[in-house]
Amino acid sequence: MRWMPIALAVLFSTADARDLGQWETQQSGVRQWFQKLMQPDNPYLSCCGEADAYWADQFEMSNGQYVAVITDDRADEPLRRPHRPVGEKIVVPNNKIKWDAGNPTGHGVIFIGVGDRVFCYVTPGGV
């Protein structure tokens, strides 16, 4: 019975996360990384997948927070995601920065859901 709140949180919190099969074109290791990536402030919830992911190879600091800068010029339609213009700046809540999972993509990656909700941000960097 004590797992009921967690189960309900997972059920309702992942409603706007979208796996639409976009991982199929990725290399196996990158696909597995996307699939296993969990939110830093709630390790029971996925960061989502490519349908919510945008390259953010640049960032700024403002008032102690990361501000991710969208650098993703990939076509949105194949990824089935809303368009975000290159240069758009997204303030990242400190509890959404993912430090513990490496980064095999070669890009900073920000996962944004409905209503501009930031699920995770993985800074640019190494594996």
C-alpha cells in the first residue's frame, strides 16, 4: 500500500513524456542511454526520449542557474516534437540537471515537455 503514491506519481507524471519510436535510428549505446535516463529529482521517472530532446550545446549562467541555449537544427517532424528555434534560451531548474549518467551523444541535451516543463538537462561533455 505504501507504493501506491509512487505508482500514481509515475502514472500521472509520465503522461506528457513521449516515446514515439524515435530511438530506432540511434546507435545502440545512445538509444540505451536515452531509455535509461531518469530525472535527477525523481529517479522513478524517465527524462523522456528523443521526442522531448533538443541539443543544447551552449549554456549560460544567470543568478546561479543554468540557462540552456537550443542549438538543435534537426528537423522536428521526424522526431515528432514541437519546434524550438536555435538560440532559444531555457532556464533550467537546478534540480533538473543530470550529472550522474555520462553523455554519449556529444551534445548537451535538454528534455522539454508540454508547457515548457524541463524534465532533465545533461550538460555538453564527455561520455
